[in-house]
Amino acid sequence: MKFNDLAELFSRLESTSKRLEMIEILSDFFKKLKNSREIDDIDKIIYLLQGQLVSNIKQAPKIGIAEKMIIEALSLHSGVERSKIKEVLIKKGDIGITAEYILSKKKTQKSLFDFSENSSNNKESLEIHEIYSTLQKMSITEGSGSHDKKLGILRSLMRKCSALEINYLLRIITSTLRVGVSTLTILDGLAIGLTGDKDNREFIEKAYNLQPDLGDITRLLVEKGIDAIKKVKISYGIPVKSMLASRVPYGEIIEKLGSPFTAEYKLDGERLQIHKCGNNVKLFSRRLLEISDQYPDVCNFVKDNVKTENAILEGEVVAMDIFYEKMLPFQILSRRRRKYDVEDFSKEIPVGLFLFDILLLEEESYIDKPFPLRRKKLEEIIIEKDEIKLVESKLIHSTEELLEFFQDARKKGNEGIIAKSIKADSVYQAGNRGFLWIKMKGLEGGKLKDSVDVVLVGAFYGRGRRKGVYGTYIGAVYDPLNDKFEAFTRIASGWTDEIMEFLKKEMEQYEVDKKPKDINCEDIPDQWLLPKVVIEIIGDEITISDKFPSLGYSLRFPVFQRIRPEKGPKDATTTDEIKQLYSSQ
């Protein structure tokens, strides 16, 4: 497929903020694509629509082209001085839009080598697979002379692209290609465009949650139809989207789950999905990336103490003291997130694995089985030792029992508890945040004692002792329906000097000159940030807010608790959760 066709699709999608119009645009596009049988690049098209180069379960290649190099290439390509390009960039806030604007204005002014023919409408557009292969070439270009080589490759690409194509090409390169389309909208477009029935979105979404590579799922849909999609199952080696817990006031938990229900400790560790195939054990994070090398000891725990050849399990890895008597905070565990000296750190920071669910046993799926059956099967196949155990659980019949178990969990250093339905319909809802699981991290005395995970989207420079670093950040929560990040609060307390220094360096790679399109924020920071880094905060109470009218709520006296590197931006607290927390105060 021609890259120009995709660029025009992106342009049409960006021209509207109405979800129904986006669905119509996408469904028409997919319908034409299916009829033309141009499906060779269908997976790549889907990834780019999602704002990424590869699927969720793969590590995206680092292309290694900084904004400075892009400005240099654009200057050589257009004949416009770099200083002028920087001025436009400050106003436009996006390098792709800046490039399209400059090239559209410079149609009559052509540089000696580049602009004489490359913007001609008669120039045949690149194929999408050519773009991908060229970007791959950039990502592996390293060492001496790599700057000039990458600059040459980039200029070669730009010579073959129109102004519109260059806009999206540069945004792909800088990982800022977001055209305002949520994955849910793409699923609707696929259902209507490729099957003619919007109701089939349910089956496509379920398949995607079980095998979260939407490119592969779309290719299967195009080649074999909706019946094949309905047969998609959980598979070894492919991580399943995690089931998530909702929040409600603790007094309403029995009303939601019925009585009795099960409560489990909510541990202060890192959630793992464990795929065991004989002696081959793979560990996946909640962000669906393989992190087996990070926890070689956990892999050995599973090999030695799971009494079955093949299984997919879920659990939490927690830092432990050397006697395996006390669980340590997540900050200690986070030191295990490293590429080098892993063996040494595994001895310095021992960990324990606490299992709480089973999704697949040999070839039998447990996804659609009720929770009590899953827990019973888990108990049957685990040899419990100090380093590997089942999460502590208790059958709860009353709110009094629930509060007693919660207090016990907190005394032992846990975050709180997870209450789980044990009814016949208590299946594992992959990728969903329903009310079969409810988390309780603490609501007491009419004030918010629960924590909230926010994405950093803006920053203000510090003064006095905080000069030279960011002293205050804007934290946003996630709106999954609209695929937007809603500004929620300013965080100015809880920072240590070490954390402020670390965050200032960490956030430099995410600094942008203009508010990103997927952020709703009426506050104006000194520096806008791409929504990438998640932190945990606590505060006094959630209040109605005039400062953040888009969301309508804010948090009084927020205090930084910790960085959450294991969480992606869309794992942040949702807007619905904020509303539930407000109503429960």
C-alpha cells in the first residue's frame, strides 16, 4: 500500500474530533482495503493507527534520530534556515506539522539537490513496507559516522515524500504519531468495514485481549473471517491482557459481589504473567513485555515448584528480606529493573513469588472458568516454599470481616486487598476493568487514604532550593473511552532532591513545545510533557475543581509517593475511578 494513502487517512482522522465520524472514516477505509485485496501491510497500518511501530507485545526499535537532526535534514531539504524552522516549531509545537507547513510555503523555492523534484505530485509515493525497512536500517546504524549515515537516509526518504507524507513520517520517527483514534474506535471500524456488522466488535475485542497484537488479529480477520476470530484462544508465549480491578466504597463491595466473596492481599510488588512450557519459563510484565532476564530466580522457582509441564499463571513478585520473613517496599524491588549485574542483584535483593490465578493448564483454558475453580486448581499444582506461595486469601461474609482482613493486610506491609467474586460468572475478564474484582487500598474517616496513579503531562520550574529542576508537575488520569489524558492535579510535595534530579533527566526525552493532542488540560505549565511516566500520589480528598474543568475534579494536598515504571500511561487511574472515589468520601 502507498504511504500517501495512509497519510491522507491520518489527515482525515485528525480533521475531526467526533468518534462516529472517525468510525465511518475507518470503516470506509477498511472496506476499500478489503475489496482491493491490498492487505500485505495491514498489520503495519494498524500499528501506526495505534500510534506505534510494532505491536503491544514487542519492544519498538529505537530509531535514534533527535529533533536536532530532523531540523538539519529539513533545512537541507527545503533551503530554509534552521533558526527559521525552530521559530515555526515553537509556534506549531510539532515537528511533522512544522515540516508540512514549511514545505507547503516553499513550493516555489527549491534547493539544489532536494527540492527540485521531490515535492512534485507526479512523484510516486513510497510503499509502507519501504518506510518500515528504511526505519529498521536507521535503528541498526550505530558507531562512528552514524550521524551522517542517518542524516543521509532521512534526506533520501524525504526526497521521495510529499509535504503531507513528511508530516507523518517525521511523527512516526519521533514517536509522536497520534491521530486521536482510540483502539476501541479502530475495533468499531474493523467490525463495520471488514464484517459489515458492528456487533462483531465484541468478538474482535475479545480476540485482541487474548492475543494483544491487533495487527495479527486484523490480518486473521481479513484472511479467514469472523469465524476464525471467534476461535482465537490463549496461547503459550503470547501474553494475555491483564484483568483489572475497579474501585467502589468499601460499604458497597458486598452489594457488588454478593456474600460470601473472597478477599486477597494486594501486594506491593510487580505483577507477572508466567508462561511455563517444560523448563522454558517466560515472564511478562503488565505492559505485556517479556522481562524474564530481570528475574532469573523467579524462573527457577517456577521450574522447581509448579507440578505441571505447561501452564500460564499470574502472580506478584515482591522484594523480601534475607530470611523470607518480611516483604519489602516496591522501591527496593525496582532496583531489580536492570540489564546488567542481574545475578548479583538477585542475591542482594531476594524476591518471593506470590501466585493468585491460573489461565491455562496444559491445553485446557481456565479463562472462562469461575474463580473458585481456578484457585483450587492453582492450589493443586503449587509446591509452597518460602520463595513461592499462594497469595493469602479469606472467605468474607460481612463488611466487618472485610475491614478486619484489610487492617491485617496493611499491618503486614501490603497495599490493601482485592475482593473477588466467587459466583458462577466469576470468569477471568482479560483486558477489562469490571466489578468481579474490586481493589481496596484504604478509605477511612471521610478522607482519601487510597493512592492514585497519574501520568505526568506538564511541569513547572522550581525556585530557591529547587532551582534547575522541576518543582511541580501536572498529573493526569486516563479516559479510556476517548483515549485522552485528563489533567487532575498539581503535585509539589513529597519530592526528595534525588527524585527531582532523576525526574528532570528522565523527562527531558519527553519534553515538547506544545500541548499534545491526547491531553486535556486548562492549566499552562512551563514545560509540556508527552504522557509517558506514571507516578503514585496520595492526598487529602478529591474535590470539585474549577482549575481542571474538563475533568471537573482535583486532589487536595497531593503528595508524591513513588514512580511506577511497571505501569504504562494507560494503566493510570481512570476518570471513572476518580468519580467513584469522590462519591465514596
